[in-house]
Amino acid sequence: MQTKLKMLLASACVAAGCIQTYAQSFTWYSSTEGNLWKTSTIKMDKKSSEPLVVVDDNADYPDFKAWGATFNELDWDALCLLTRNEQDEILEKVFSPEGDLRLSRGRISMNANDYSRSWYSCDEVAGDLELRYFNINRDKQTVIPFIRAAQKYNPDMTFWTSPWCPPSWMKITGDYPVLSSKFNNMPQEMDYILYGNVGGKVDPDEMKLTGERKGKFPRQLATTDYFIQDPRYLQAYANYFCKFIDAYKEQGINIDMVIYQNEAYSYTPYPGCAWTAEGTIRFNRDYLGPTLKREHPEVKLYLGTFNTNRVDHVQKIASDKGLQQYVSGMAFQWEGRESLPVLRKEHPEWNYICSESECGWGSFDWGAGEHTFELMNHYLGNGCNEYTFWNFILADNGESPWGWKQNALIRVDSKTRTFTYTPEYYAVKHYSHFIGAGAKVVAYKGQGEDKMPVLVCRTPEGKYVVVAGNFKDEADTLVVKIGEKNLTAELAAHSYNTFVMR
């Protein structure tokens, strides 16, 4: 009886607290190009305006966990162009729990990715199925010092890993790319392998490194597993993951989640590996899943990273009953954003993350920030409880060794050795500075034709955070209904906005 009374009193207190908070004002943070992080105060009203979104405190969303970034070699190189004081300023603002961005999750590439200095793996000794020559010596030169520099400002950071490409000798081509290019040494004659058994031809525009990819992506799925489907190789690769986890643990970096492949649907000139649905199921179900369960039961296995909107293909993988017993979640990026809502509805028992924020085309402009702002709105609004950014700092035009120019949150000029916080940095700050672990989405509206994405979260303290963009060429009115009152504000054209309950 006493327990029941206490619960009733607690409920009454929560309700009273909510009624009290509805009467409070909000601090409004607004950013437009050339006028960043402007602050003011705004009060709620009882006007009978038509709301753009209505807060639902019973909305079925998971608690948010973390914002993260990827630790790449070229990021480290860009950071090292600056003075020690400047490096500390950036790392504190990005990773400290009291900083600007408050990132607490790190993604690590197992072997080289497209923002490594060059191709490498942890074991390039062909035929070394026993992994006698496995080592992380290259990572000790760059990635691990980078991580430790971040841990100085957030020692509680957590980490996950995925490969872009296995050791080259584990692939049927014996090389790190998927397709030939002027940026690699793979013979063009080998490109046929991708669609070999159906006679398909490689579309030179589909995997281009600039411009937009529209429609179904990829338009034609690979029919060949580039990873050798020999049980000896599949088991050796599963063991490889475990050795990587062990090696990083020895360095004081605990990996708690793995994903078998980054973007299995990008047929790349840089490090990559094409997998079929059958090969994906086989490796994860029969090798990686059981091996992790036996050797590292504390490490979770996620499926992904899915960068395809071929929903039926993703469904085929996710529906395998034998595989499901090992899976804790799914990861989506790029065109995978279109698959996310469908898969989350079909598999509500799993966690979902955005594994990589889209990197753009090296413009570093306000429009790139607007795009990232909309991406965060989409992924959190569709049930992701983690969001990982790609390169958070790059030099000059952000070009990789394989010819792709990309954006970053911070840009370094290698000639003057100076840096700037890009518009994308502020787009991220409008979310991550206020939405932290334990926050819960209570209202969501996608960008739509009105170009006004809106997300409302409730913090663990019971306060509401409203994040809204207006990406039209003229001002527009935002109305958010919270309880019996409205938050009403005129949003400037092309603005990022955050309203935090006081």
C-alpha cells in the first residue's frame, strides 16, 4: 500500500512539474550565416495558432545515447598542423562534456579507409590464416594518439569499429579497391567481376566521387562476394576482429560494438569490399556472430553499415532467423536513410544508429551545414539513439588520397596554419550541445517541402529542447504545442535554431 501511495505521489509530482515547466520561458539560440549563436529569451503563449508539431510525452522513441566522430589519419594530420594550445582548444570544444559538441563516442576504422594516408591493414602477409603477423603498429602512429588526445578531455568515451576493407589477400581480387580508377593500380579488366555472373557493366557515373546519386542506389547490386567465401578465410577474418579488439584493449581503448563492413554497396576506387546478401548472412551468422559470442560476449554485433535504399535487400539480411540471435542493432548512412524507417518498424527489438553523417563535396559552406542539420533531424526523428560524424577536422579542400573532396566540422589552412569552425560545426552544436544521453524525442517533423525540420526532445531533467531549421529564402513562423501552451517564434531565412526550456 505504501509503495502504491509513493508511486501516486511521484506521478503527481511529475505532472505538477510538467505544468510548472509549461509556464516557463525558453532561451533561444539562433544562427544565420555571419550571425552565429545569437541568444535571446522567448516566452510561451496561449494563442490558438495552428502548431507545426505537437509534443507527445508518450512517443515511442528510445533514449538517446551519444554523439560520436570517426578517428581518421587525415584528421590527425590536420590537427597536427596547429599549435598545441589550438589543438587543446579544439579537442576540449569537441569532446569535453562541458564543451561545444560534447561528443562521447568514437568510431575506429579496422584497417585503412578512404581518409587514411594510404592503404594498409593489420596483416598484409598473404595466406596468414593463423594471423601470426597481425599488429596495429600503423594505428599506434596516428589513430591511437588521436584517440588518447580526445580521451584527455573525455576519459569516459566509448568506441566501436568496422572495416572498409579486409586484408587485401582475403579478397578474390587480391587488392584493396572494388573498382579500378586512376587513383589505384587495379587493372580495369577486373571490373567485370562485380557483376560477372550476370554480364553487367559498371556504370562510370554511379560511383562517381562528386555530384548527386539519384534513384535506387546502387542501381545494380553486386553479384559477387569480394571476400573469399572459403570457411578458412571466413573464420580467420572473424578471429581478426577479436585480435583487433584485444590489441586496442591493451592500449586502454575498449571497443564495445562491431560492424562487419562499411558501405558494402559502394563499389569504390578506395578501400572497400562488395558483399552479397548471402555472403553477409553467412559471415555474420556462421562466423563473426558465434566467434564474438565466444571470445567477446561483452561486444555487440550490429548489421551494416547499410548505405542502400534497396530495402528488400536489407530485409533479406535482417530476416534470417539464425543471424538474428547474434544481432543487437543496425547502422545506416547515406541512401540507407530511406531503409531505416522500414527496418525499425519491422524490428523494434533492435537499436538503430546513424553510422556516418554525409560528408558532402568539399564546399564547407552554409548549405552543407543545412544538409547536416536535416540529417540529424531525420535520424533522431526515425529512432536512432546514436549519431556518428565522419571527418570532424580536415585541411584545405578536404581531399582524400583517392580524389574525393569532403566537408568537415573544422577546416585547417595548411599554408597559414590557421583554422575555422565551419557552418556545419554550428549546425551540430545546435543539437549536440543540448541533447545528450537520456534525452527522449517527443515530437518530430521531417524537412518536407516547407524546408522546416523540427525535433523536440525532453531531457532527463524534464526540460524541453526544440531544434528547428528554416531553410527557405524568407522568414517563417514556428509553432510548437507543449501541453496547453505554444512556443511561437519567427525563424529567420536559412537559420539554425534551438530553444531550451529555462
